[in-house]
Amino acid sequence: METENLRIYDEHRVAQGVASRQVVHEKGYWHETFHCWVVSREKDRDMIYLQLRSNDKKDFPGLFDITAAGHLLADETVKDGVREVREELGLRVEFNELFPLGTIQDQLAIGNFVDNEHCHCFLYRKKDNYDETFELQKEEVAGMAKVDFRELAALIARENERIEVEGFLSTLEERQYFKKEISLTDLVPHSTGYLEKIIEQIEIALTGE
């Protein structure tokens, strides 16, 4: 995966060329990613799904993250990003079923890892509430959790220190269901600017539907 080629940009999304994924992260080049947040409506509550990253992932193993996300390769368009939803979650989603949330910048810098992203963000309204519709890509995703959107928003705004999530771990034999409390330290450390903006855009989309 480190040899995959990505288009690189400056901070203002002006194209600068192509570089390998490894070089992109070593140099901190701006590049494009695809983010899809999945929600469902349950008992008059909007529930948002968080993927639990596999413990085998190089970056941020074992942390909760965007429902489905990934890099856009040099030969891909934004529409091609829907493959991340199909590959990681097993959901048969078409691009025209996604609600656009805009392009949001996200910056992560931990040690030698520098990730400057122009994130093409979307919302997908899951057509049913059954978690069994998820077929997780086990090498990427260890499990799935859902949380009340309002509670996640309060956590990100630091109005709550902990929130309750429920979900399942996907093992070779069966699914192991859980209910637990998590804090901000259990989430991939996306930039505050990204998290605040994505919560704002999701709220607009949910209230406007």
C-alpha cells in the first residue's frame, strides 16, 4: 500500500503532481481522501456508526474511526471512493445514494507520520437498523459500533467526557457483541477543526432531510 500513487496538492487544493503514499506521509504532502459517515434512525434517534480499526493496522490500531474512509489513488475520482464503503463494510452503496458534506481539511501529525488531507465527506442513510448487514473487511476493520449522534457531538465538543457505544467485534467464529463507554482517547485523533466541521455538516444534513 505504501507504493500506491496519490495525487498531491498544496493547502489550497492546487494540483502539484503525483507521489507514492509513503512519500506523501513522509513529506506531509496534501492529498485527497474519501470519508463516508453512516447513520440510521432508531427509536427517534439518529445513530452514527464508528468502525473499530483492526489491531493489525499500521496507523491507529484499535481505535474508533469514521465509518468508512480511505485514500483516493492518482487514477481515481471522488466517485470511485464509494469502493471503500463496499470493501470495508460490505454495504452495496451507489455514489448517488450519498449525501455530500463538502470537502474538509484534516491534519494529523504524530512523530514521523504527517497526514494532510483534503477529505471529500459524505453521509449515507442506512436503509435498515440491522447490524447483520455489515460484512467487515477483517484485515482493516475489527468491529462496528453505533452511538447516538447527539452524544458523539457532545463528546467532540467536550461537553461530555465519556459516552456509551454498542456494537460487535467480528471474529472468525462469530460476532461478539459489546456495550461500553469510550472517551476522546478511544477515537482516531483527527484535528479539532475537522471534527467540529463534520459534526456541523452532519447535523445540517440530518435536520434538513
